[in-house]
Amino acid sequence: MTDPETLSFAADFPPATGQDWRKLVDAALKGAPFKRLESKTYDGLTIEPLYERAAAARAVTGRAPGSPWIVMQRVDHPDPAAANAQALDDLQNGATGLVLVFAGSVSANGFGLEAAAATLERVLDGVELDAGIAIDLNLSQSARNAAREFATLVRQRGIAPGAVDLRANLNPLGGFASSGRSPRGWTELAPFFAGLVGALASDGFRGPFAVADGRPIHNAGGSEAQELAFVLAGAVDYLRALEASGMTLEAARDAIYFRLAADADQFLTMAKFRAARKLWARIETACGLAPKPIVIAAETAWRMMTKRDPDVNMLRSAIAVAAAGLGGADTITVVPHTAPLGLPDALARRVARNTQLVLLEESNLARVADAAAGSGALEAITQELCAAAWTAFQEIETAGGAWAALQAGLIQQRVAAVRAERQKAVAHGKEVLTGTNAYPDIHETKAAVLDVAPLPSPEPRPQDETAAVRIEPLPKIRLAAPFEGLRDASDEILGRTGARPKVFLATLGAAIDFTPRAAFAKNFFEAGGIEALVGPPADFKASGAAFACLCSSDKIYDKEAPAAAAVLKAAGARQLYLAGRPGEREAALRGAGVQSFIYEGCDALATLKAAYDILG
């Protein structure tokens, strides 16, 4: 019988080499530079088109091999009874943990639980806290006592604290970064923070208790390296505070866990989660500690979510969950796909929960420990990300740590620069948000959400306000918001006048000439809520459109565009566009009446905003 190790389907072919591949690529490029196939991350890291296998790489130690991650479900209904019903339904249908989102916390998206002991008791009524259910408290400044109140509830129920899987989510740095204020400075706050951690540990809870949370950076548009640097610096600040309080370094290390955002960039998300473990192991070693696997919680990213065509959020979330799971996350929380529209209903919560269950139970993504190990691409990106994050971490440390860097505005400045790059990429269509700046559906039906009004932001207590430390907060953005603002303006005009703003796509030549650019122009304008009508230039006046856009091939433009432009302007087009780069014919086209050119990579957002300015 043939030895299966020697059996190869490629045995009859010569071995392929990187050099052979490069020759084929160079031929396909036809003289264009090879760098055209490379891409850059917002950290300036180069992503190559092809990598060789990293045969010597070892798996990153994380979640126990073959074990599933914990399926967390958000509980954020402001009504405690409704929140309790949601929590029980989630636990009965596959969730293995609950994230209690308090109003005003980093996790809150306009909703959340009231910071009151009675609320906590009602929300957890019927939840068997000692049945292996993970509980994560997402606290706000006003809910800082919720961890103590939870401990009291556990004692009242006669449950041994060690039997409860509690992640207290004590997160003063994340709250400070997101809200822009703190009741006191870090020197005064650190002992209070350490006291809370110590009290929970003394009560017998296993922890971890304090979270180094990267979401404030991610929510603000920051890069992967910036997010990693912030969680490293925050964890080090916490480590120092706990050790200064008398806790052993080992116990302090074990009291800390990490939370990262997972988004639809699958490979960067996987690399980020792997890099977090490598970077913290380096810090443990520097502290004289033997590295231990850290607990990493993941939450699907808020900034990638869209109000328009929200069903696409399901796809983004599925990619994010897969990336976080394959990257070794210990717990994953999915933000329901309708969250940008309001408080998600039962269907949206079910989809969020089942996204994880399908990937776990049917796709078996948790079966392989560190599935990225040995992948040339992922190993290289992980290492480059580690280097970039370590440099950013050292800059924060030089500034005096995460708290001091926030007070100095260093972190805000660095994140703002990347945020501007991201927003520019979305405006120019280089970063695609399907359903928003690409493939919009202006006739979509609005998704259903619960009829619950968003909560006002929690007001600080008077005694906190008088002693508050204030900084520029890191904003919580969604990249789709600028385009959604234009769509909202279109909806307002529709409601007021019975019709949306319109652009007439004046087609020249045969269908083979105008179809590609007419399709592009339709997507371009409707991304801003401007409805596209199509026809020959002679039909413009009857269309009632305020704008016109010539659509055809360059060859046809040379013959027919000037005359067609003159016809459209004479017919009353308030703004005349042409689909395609003008090139050498720009002066002639402008002379004929063309005022703007739209093409792949132009500033779509600015062009669409200008159209609304013309409408007044």
C-alpha cells in the first residue's frame, strides 16, 4: 500500500517557487510597479501580496485548545424587568455569559441599566450565578459601586463567591478616556481602584477584576497598534497601582484582563489579538513573572456599524466574530445589527447570539488552537504589529503612563490623525461600507427596533464635578455617519415635498458605452440620498431633476459631450457633472458647461455635500 506521506497530487509537476510566481505577476503587471499589489495599514505596515509559510512559527498560547469561547450577550434594556426577561431568554437559547451594560459606560450605545442595587437584583432574578455563567459588569462612573453591590447580592443568595465567574470590568482609564472627566486624578484614584480590586479578591471572587480596554481607541477611529499600546499602558498602570497597594505582583497580574474591538478586517483583527498576548508576555517577563495566558474579551466594533442597510452589519459581525475566535478571544460579545437605530428587538438579539453559535457549533472554529500559527501572512503582520504597538507603548510610558498621556493630549492627538485618515478613505470610497458609500438602497425599509427612548447621558454627581479632572474625550464615532447625515437630509426633503433630490444621468451613445459609468454614477449619488434617473439628454427637462450628469465612454465624450452639456445647461441643470476623469479634455468640457467630475477615488462626500448646498 502506498505510504500516504509520499502521495502527492503535484508529484508530476515541477515544484513552484516564489520566483516563478513573481515572473507570472510581472508579466500580468505589464511594466507597472510591483508595489501596486502591496497595501498599507493605518499604522504604516506593508501588507505583501504573497507570503511564504512560516514553518518555524509556534502557536500563541491562549484559550485552551479545542475549548469554545464564551458566548456573551449584552443586557442593556433600561427597564429592569425587560432586561431580566432578555437575559433569561439569552441563557436559555445558547448564551453562556451576560454583559451587564450600565448607562454611560464605554459599552452603552444610548441605553443601559440604572446604577442601583435594586436594578441589579431585578435584572439577575432567576439567573443562577453559580452555574458557570460568566458575568461581565460594564461600569460607568455613576455605577462605580455596582461591583460591591453585586458582591452583596451574591452573599445574600448564599453563594460562594469562588463559584461565580465574575469579570468586574473595573476600568477607570477607559471611563476617563471616553467621558473626558474623572472625579479625581490618578494619584488619588489609584488607591480607591486598588481597594475595590482587593475587596473583591478578599471576598473570594476569582476575577479577573480590572480591564485594560482598547475600545475607546477603536471607537475613536484609532489604529490597531494604538489600541494595543493603550491596553498595554493601561494594564501597566493598573499593575503598578495594585502592587503599590500591597498586592503581590502575581496576584496583581492575575487580577487584570483585556478587552479589544473586533472588526470586519479579518486578518488585522486576528493579528491584533495574537499580538496582545505576545506583548503582555514581554511585559510579564520584564517584571520577572513567568508568562501566563491572559483573558481577552472581544466585542464587535461600533465604528463599523451602519444605520443604512443594517442587515449588512450581520455580515460584518460574522467576520469580526470569526476573526476574534480564530485570534484566540476567550469571550465574544456581538453588538446586534440594529443597535445604531435604537434598542435592538428580540430578532436582532437572536441573530447576534446565533452568529456565534453557528460559528462555534457548525463551523467548529474553536477546534483548532491558534489557527493562524505558521501562516506567513499572519505571522508577519502579528510581528510587525507587535513592533509598532511597542513603539507607541514606549511613547505613552515616556509621557508618564496612560493617564498622564491622556491628560497631556498625546493619545487624543495620535488617534485624531488616524481618524482623519479613515474618514478621508471613507469619503473617497477607498474604505468601503456596503450599503452606505457603496451599493446604497435609497428605497430600503427601516429595520424594527424597540420603542424605547435613548437615555440622556448620566450627569456627574455635584461632589465629583467640583473636583473633576477634565480632558478632551475620545469621541465614539461610526464611519458611516457623514453619509447617513446626507441620507437623513434626503428623507427630510422627501417627507416635506413628496420627492427626493434627483440627478438625471444623461446617457450618450449605446448601452455598451454608458452603462459602466451610469451604474457608477447611480451608486455615487444615491449614497448621498440623491435619486438617480436615467435617459438621453433630451429627457432632462421633463424629469424634474435639479442636477444632471453625463455618462458615457471617453471616446463618446470626445464626440458628443460638449454639445450635450450645452443642451443640459440650457434646459436648467443647476449643476452639471460628468462621470469619469476629465484628463486633457477638462478645459473644453468646463467651457461647455460641465462643473464637476465624479470618478473612482474622488471626494464623494464633499461633492454630495456641495450638491445639498446648491439645493439650499
